[in-house]
Amino acid sequence: MREFKRLTPYREALKLLLDDLSEIKETEEVPLEGALGRVLAEDVVSPIDSPPFDRSAVDGYALRAEDTFSAREYSPVELRVVDEIVAGEESKAKVEPGTAVKLMTGSKMPEGANAVLMQEMAEREGNVIRVLRPVAPGQNVAFAGEDVKKGKVILRKGQVLRPQDLALLKSIGFKTVKVKRRLRVGIIITGSELIEEFDEEALKSGKILESNSIMLKGLVRQYFGEPVFYGVVPDDENAVRRAIERAKAENDLVLVTGGSAFGDRDFAHRFANLLFHGTTIKPGRPIGYGERVFIMSGYPVAVFAQFHLYVKHALAKLVGARNYEVRVKATLTDRIPSQLGRHEFVKVWYENGRARPIRKKGSGIISSLVESNGYVEIPEDSEGHLEGEEVWVTLY
């Protein structure tokens, strides 16, 4: 088997990849209910103040703070209750000196009041309350625009929309939001040894159940795409060529697994003008890219690493996504050795600020992915990390 003449350093290959891609322009308007995980296509400016009026932050009594300054438990101040309202109602009464309005959390502040006394800080008999403690002006009041100011940019273009982002949009009156269209990502699985359905006899005779497609479909959906599956293609040069040419014509990006090395039956790398082929990553070094086609390994763990180190960044570039990775600092529970000249993708289990390296090795050991929830990257110029060192973990 022919070897790679040169392994492209990871960062160099990533730059070649990203420089080859341009952000798509197409957008669509979608209901908030269907916008989770979509990428915002434009800055969002609030059309209103939120809250739109001064409101109570607690259940209690709206009053003039200066009426309570002398209040003590041993010397309470008495105020007369002139109205009672629930959330969603507006008091018609004006709070004059010596008066108060009973109200609930979220209620609009009545005219004349500048603070709210918590209900438990008063004793009530009939229409009179005895104030046991003083309150300061503005205490227990959520002021108009305290959450969001009218005219303020509240979400930036490129934001990957989260549940809390959608809640904010709904709270200021949005029903729909403009997002980048979902990317079409073609998935081609190559290999004559692969079968798609369980067949005990076939497995005994050397066939392998194909699993890359369902993993890649899930990863593509997770990172802004809609997968288009072209099935399992046998190791036939013409069949592989036809599948890749069709997928290139119909998709924004194409992922091909298998055929990335230089074996006699490795054909996939022949059908794209590759910018690089073979990089310093481990696992997954045979990866190639060109003409929006990724030629990937056949082993699932290598495919998973290649996706996270290259493909997800390509998808994010195409839709202009920002902050699409979650990275946390963690202390290693064990050392991670590494070989100079390799950019390593090391699977870990992250929990409570600690990262435990997964010791299962092998690009075909899918259980090692299941037992991990993140990865540590070790660059080419590092020999690894010692137990107790602090590292960055990218969660998945």
C-alpha cells in the first residue's frame, strides 16, 4: 500500500479547509417552536422594553419607601391599604402618603409607589398594615426595560439558538425568527464488506454491520445540517464515482467514509481535487478534503474524530455559526502521553471539573465513544499532559 508523501499539519489543513468555504446567503423564516439549534441569520433588535412597565418582584405591598424609614419591629409604621390587585390587573388607586396597595409578583406598580414591602414583613388587620422593617426606594421592583431595552441588540447574527434564546424572543413578541437554511450534507458509505441489516450468517462469513451512517446523520443534524444518505456503495470504482458525482451536485457538503487510504480498493479519493490528503491527527490521519468533499476513514472512532476536528468547523463556517462548541476547564485524573508530530483527539469523561481519559484504544471500538462525553486536543508539539494538569475539554 502506498503511504502519504506528506502529512499536512492539523492547523494548516484546517485553514485550507475553512479558506475554501464561504458562508451561505440563503435564509428562511421559521416559527420559534422549530428554531431550536438553528443559526440566527441577522442581529435581533428588541421592539419593546421588557418588562414594559415597572412591576413588583414579590408578593406584598406597593408603597412610598419614605413612609417606612422609621419602621422597626418594636415600633411599626401603620399604613392604610387602599386597593388589592392580582397579576395582570392595574390598580386605579394612587399611592398617597400613608397608604399602600396589595399586589402580587408581576403586578404593575401603581402610581405614586416606589417600592414593595414583602408580605411577610407586615402584619395586617383589616385595611391596616403594620410595617415591621423599612424598605429602600426601588426595593423589590423590576423596572421597565430592566431585562431588555427597546432598540437594543439582544441576539447576534450567528447565534446557535438555545431554549433560553427562544424564551427571550417570545417574551418580546416574536413568533418567528430568521435563520440560515439547513445545510444539505450527502453521506456515502463505501465498502463491499458492509451490510445494512443484521444477518448472522453474513457476519460469520466476514461481513460487518455498517454503523457510520447513523452516527454521521446524528452529527450532521446536531451541527446545522440535513443528512442525505446515498446508501452503502460497494468497492467498485464506477459505483463510487457515480455516487460522489451525484452527491456533489445535490449537496452543500459530502462525507464519504472508506477509501481514504491508498489500498487497491480505495477509490473515493480519486474523485475530488483534494487540497490535502493525510493529516497529523490521531485517530483518522487519512482524511482528505477538496471540492466540498470529505474523504474519511472507515473506522467509526476515526470518523467521529475527523468530524469533530474538521467537518463540524466546515459546517459552522458555511452557516456563520458562533459559539457552537462548549469547552470547559478540567483537571486530569490520569496522565495522557502523546507522540510528537501528532495532533491527538483524546476521549475523556468529564464530571465535576475532572476529566478521566478513556483507555480503550482502537478506531473500531465504538464503546469508547459511548463511555466518553468530551475530548482533549493535544497539539503536534506536545508530549501530552500529566495527572493533575488543567486542560480544556470540548464536550459533545
